[in-house]
Amino acid sequence: MTMSQATASMKVGDTKTVTAAADPVDADDAAAVNGAITYASSDEAVATVAADGTITAVAEGTANITATSGSFTASVKVTVSAAA
């Protein structure tokens, strides 16, 4: 499984959408893998993530957003800085 990006730099209050997908995309179970993806944040005080992969930067710090589907995982390291 792969993520649309490996890292993300955000400012407090920003939102960004990331996507996860089966790898390879033409794998026999790709549709099942893609249909079962869930997202989670390692630190919801820093960044939250919605079911569709939309990340919201909450406070300064770092968090990992992990996409999971069965035994497959992929993640994005999010760094949040103060709003300008």
C-alpha cells in the first residue's frame, strides 16, 4: 500500500487530503484493499484525520497519519507549525 505523499508540512488550521492505494494498483485484491482503508492519527492533539483522508492541523508538533487495510499499512509524517 502506498500513500499519495510521505510527508506533509502544515500550519495550524490548515487541511490537506491524502490518499492511500493498493500497490500494485492492478493487484488481484486491489479493490478490496482500497475499499477497506481506514485512517488514524498518532497524536490527535497535533493533527486529526477524517475517514476520507482529510488531515486537519490542530496544534504545533508532529504526528503520523496511518492508513490501514487488513495487514497493509502506509503513513504520512505531518509536521504542524504555527499559523502565520
